[in-house]
Amino acid sequence: MEKMSRVTTALSSSAITGRTMFCHLDAPANAISVCRDATQVVVAGRNIFKIYALEEEQFVEKLNLRVGRKPSLNFSCADVMWHQMEENLLATAATNGAVVTWNLGKPSRNKQDQLFTEHKRTVNKVCFHPTEAHMLLSGSQDGFMKCFDLRKKESVSTFSGQSESVRDVQFSMKDYFTFAASFENGNVQLWDIRRPDRYERMFTAHTGPVFCCDWHPDDRGWLATGGRDKMVKVWDMTTNRAKEIFCVQTIASVARVKWRPERKFHLATCSMMVDHNIYVWDIRRPFIPFATFEEHKDVTTGIVWRHQHDPHFLLSGSKDSTLYQHMFKDATRPVDKANPEGLCFGLFGDLAFAAKESLISSDVNRKPYPGGDRRYPIFFFKKPDLTEQFAHVSSALSVFETDLDSNRMDWFVKTAQLYLLSGKPFGELCDHNAKVAQDLKRPQVSTTWTMLRIMLSDPANQATPAANHNPGKLGGLPLMNSFTIKEIGSVMGTESRLERSKGESRQDNVHLEAGNSHISNNNEENEETEGSEGQAEYMFGDAELDDDDLYSMEHDNQTEEQEFTLPREAFQLRHEIMDNPSAPDHLQQDKSDSPHVSGNEAEVTCLTPIESFSLISISQPLFSPHLAASFFCPIVREMLSYYAEQGDVQMAVSVLIVLGDRIRKEIDELTQEHWYTSYIDLLQRFELWNVSNEVIKLSTCSAITCLNQTSTTLHINCSNCKRPMSNKGWICDRCHQCASICAVCHHVVKGMFVWCQGCSHGGHLEHIMNWLKSNAHCPAGCGHLFLCY
């Protein structure tokens, strides 16, 4: 191990010296804890439970607490705590639900002292009281917290959070009777240890589980929490309601949070997954870590400052089976590598950008910022604070103005309100949304919806045969493919002379255009009906034919019609067509030379005596008349990515919902989730709550659909004593008064209740609305102008 610079810290009667060092463990560590005098550290995990001495140059193993030939699950530890008053007392939280205390002063090899098995599931956390020697608190996966008096064999109090599993419990450093508990559902509860029947305060701290919490060692009311939402929040608990005063956004779920000693605004965090580093944050500058420790190669599972009054040494354990002592002087400082840049949008859509003056000064076309412009009345410049350990740099400010009318978002709101995402057939949805986009002067979006309908609509549902069309007109011969006929020599390289049996002859130059090969299909699929949505258009050269002209071909008698009737399996019956009159020799020679027609595979018939036009009906399809929807999926995927990259997530999400299973598997879940969250955020910014709820409900992404399924908790306070109410009735447990009494009829409100947020008086919705028709003041007689919510 490479030696690094040493640090000596004076702590009253002793001094801590050391350097950055590590040692390899026998197994991954789940938790670590340090003794009161900062000379030893205990490491606990599923397969390890050892004590190491912290010497100046290295870690030295002192004691292995896993003894016996067959160690029980009591040694499988999820958490460990070293008492800060009794140097020989340890407590562990076992994965089998046991809480175990260990007495290091026992002369025997087995140091186990007491065993508490009252929890039914894994114990996540144990915590000793900071000043009471015999008080131990535990939090378990079963949702209960238990307080143990180590002089007794059973718990003395049980606290029920009425919630999911307890993730962390921490005694307050300043309030003797108070402890905080964090829960799986995102709530944090404050309890008085003397009152196990009900919590003193509860608030929602995070979206998702709250994995950790820690009281500030110096400031009495500060509580730091970390959760799966990748945030660290600092709460001021001295006010009537918990107030968030600082928030740090990390890059992964926060597993541990510890305040740094002797530094009021510093705290250390580590992540539960993905990120292996340990970060020290200055909560006043939450955008970039103050310091980073990057030694671990796997997830860090436990962090602890070596001494409660020493800010220079940090201990950590990891799943990579290493134990580290980090010296703060050796930490990486990300701020040294960061560029002092800032970016912000203004109220009118203008963009303010601050960067180094050296970067901006090279732009000769840059105009100085007009500081006296009334459009930007105030810019706040932070005054230097000598207590902050940050380097202060100066930046040049650039403001990019936009036309006030060009950046209006009326089209976004109207589009969100008028779009149809479900409830009708796919074709109708596309047509409706295309019309909405066209009316809002967005032709590209309108064309996109139209193309989606053309490409992905089911051809079987587009049209049905009309009753007034006689299928016998075509003699039972399916009209498989129709072509525009003009100047065939330019494409096929040959000329065909068609002579009719009555002696009439006509020379046609036939041109087969590949672009029209998709226009018509067989008789059943391509025939336009009276009740169909659109009109079919058939182009023949420079002129148009009516629909009836396509079906003007008739035969002389019914027998001929039966002879020319072929099933769809044209290959099997091709040899039966033997009685057709043979074509002239020169025509057969032309056919043999043609790469498209050979032998008797094609029958050429003139439909109508229109000059220089004729129709070829081929009994055998040259290719499939319709392309499968999957053929267009790559195109649709690229189109969605294009709109998303252009910032139009509204179009991307709307198409995702309308297409549904047609395109869902073509786009990965993370990309879909990103598009959905961006669109939902925009909808909520414009207060389009109904549209946002519909998007969440119709979402094709499972991570978005569950947003409407998260639990919602309503906390009710008594209108008389302002204390939280239980869910057992309408009578307050403390003042024994009815909490919700209508100020008009003076009866208890058990349904919809409206109130004034100024005076807290209210009542039945119907009664209050009738009262406000003729009165503006509160019906309770308090004289307050009634503002009903």
C-alpha cells in the first residue's frame, strides 16, 4: 500500500493520527461502527463479524465474534452499533429478526450477551440512546419499532408506524425522548419514547422509500434524510410543520447519510447501487460534491466518521470486501475540474448563459448585456461568504432574447386538450388528430398522422364490398393487380400490338409504373363501398377513370364466366386455362422477351374504348398487395426519435399511446419512460391535470402506469386544538370536540367538506355555496372574508 500524507488531530486528551489505508475482509460488509475513543472499528455482514484496531499504518484484526462450528443466523448481521458510553457493548440487527447484544468484556469466546426475538422479519436498524446506557431501539421489516431495556429480557415499548417496513431509526442528539423513523412508503415519523401509542409528527419526505436519516450533531432541529428518489433533504423540525431547507440531487439511490463533525453544512452519502463513490456535500452548493472518495470498486454499504469531533477521517465498508480509512486531504475535489457555467430560462422564454470570461471574450460578435433594460429589472449577484470553502470565479453573462409572440405555447395546450388518444378506431384517431394539427397550423404533424393511418391501418377494415356491385361482372376472375398503361417501351423495352377478334386493331404504348403497383388489389379488398371512409382514386396516365369503368368488363355467357373463374391458388390451376384464343405470333414473341410476362400467365383485355388506355388484370399477384405493419416499424421508430429530439415529446407520446402494441416493443422501456415523464411534467406545468391523468392511465410504460396507483394519505388536524386526528371517528381524541362541523347547519360533515384557509371555518359544500350567493363573510360570525377551497 502506498503511503500518503499523515494528519494529526488534537482531541482533548488524545490525538488521532493516520493516513489513507485499507484492508481486505473475508466477506462483504453490510455495516460498520466505531468505538467511543476511535481506536477500534467493528465490521458486520452476512458472513463476517470482526473487530479491527485502527493503528497509524494499518488495520489489525483483534477479535472474530463468529465462533462455533455452526454459526447461527444470529451472526448474519444487517446492521451493527457500538455504544458510545459503554466501550464493551455492541448491538447487531440480524436478518432472521433477532436483536443481539454483545459484551466484549466476557472472558469466554462467545461474547453474546442478550437475544431478543420479538420481531417477525429482518431487523434493518439498531440504535443506542446517546446518553442512556441501557436503552436500545430497533426498526424492522415488519413495520414495528421496539425499545429494549438491556436490564430486562423483553422489550419495554412497541411503536407501530402503521405502515410498511422501517428502514432507519435514530435518536435525537439534543432531545432526550425523541427519535425519528423512516419508512418504505416515503414517510418520516417523530416519536416521543414515553408515548408508544401515537407518533408526534409525520410528514412525507421522499417519493419512494426513505432509506436513511441522521440528526445534526450541533443544530438541534436539523434532520437529514435520503431515499430512492436520489435526493438528500434537510428538514427543519423546530417549526410547526417540517420544512425542507436544503435539497441535494445525487445520481443514485441514497443508502447512508452522515453529518460531518465540526462542519455545519457538510454531510457524507453513499449509494445503494450503481454508484460506488462516497460523496461529501456542502448543502449550500448542492449541484456538485464538495469532495469525493473513489477507492471502492463495488457499492459502499457503510460509512462512519472516525470520531464525533474529528472531520478529517472517514471509515467505509463495501461489498468489494474492503475496509477503508479515508483521509479528507486525499479526497478528489470535483469543483476543481468543473467549468463555472450557468444556464437559466427566463419568464418570457429568454435564455441567460454565464461562462468564463476567457471563453466569451473570443467572440467578437458578442454585444454587451444591456443592464438597464427594464425587461430584466434585477439580477441577483451572490456576495462572497468567507465561511464557504469554495473558489470564487467571475463569469460573463449573455442573454439570448426571443420574440414574445414566437414562443407562445397556446398550440401545446390546445393540442393536448383536443387530441383523441383512445375510444375510436385507429384510422379515426389518426384522422381526428391530423385535423387538429392542421387547424393549429402544424402541417408537418398533420401529415405525419395521415401517413401513420395509411401505413398502419388494417386494410381489411378500410372497405367492404358494396351491395350494388355484382361480383359476376368480372367473371369470377379476381382483379389482383391493376396498372397504368402508357408507353411500355420506355420501361419494358418492347412494344405490344393487341388485335381484337372482330378485326379492330389498336396500337397502345404501355407504361408500367412501379409507383402504382400498390393502388389496387383483389376485387374484395380494393372495391370502394358507399359506406367507406374515403374515395378511391385510380390514375391512368394523364386522365382519370370512374370507379364503374374498372368493372365494365363483361363476358358473353355464364359458361365462359365459370371457365375463367379461378380460386386464389392460381399456381395450381394455371394449366386448366387451355381454351383461350392464342395471341398472334409476334405478340407471343414479344411476351417471351418480356421480363415480366411469359406464356399464358397474363390475359390482356381492353375494358373501355378510351383512346390510348387499357387495363391489365393479372391473375397471379407479382407481390403481396399489402405490407405488414411491422415493415413500417423502423420508420415509425425513427420518426418518434426525431420528434423527441426536436423537443416535441407531445407528438412522441401521443403516437405511442395511439399505436399501442404496434410500436411498443420497438422502443426500450427507459426511452418511453423518459418521454412520458417529460410530457407529464409539461402538462402539469400548464395545469392540464385531466390530460396528464389520461396520459398516465393510457401509458404503455409500466413505470408510468403505476403513478396513479401509489398510495395517497390524507392527514387531518382538528379545527379546534389543531392536533392530528386519528382515523377512528369524527371526534378529536384530545379535545373531544367534533372536528368538522358545518358553520351553516351546525351538523357534523361526513361527506364533502369545504373550508376557508383564512379562518378554518367551513361546512357542507351545498350549504356553503348557497351561503356565498348572498354573503361574502364567514357564516361562523368571525367576520372573515370567506375564501372557500
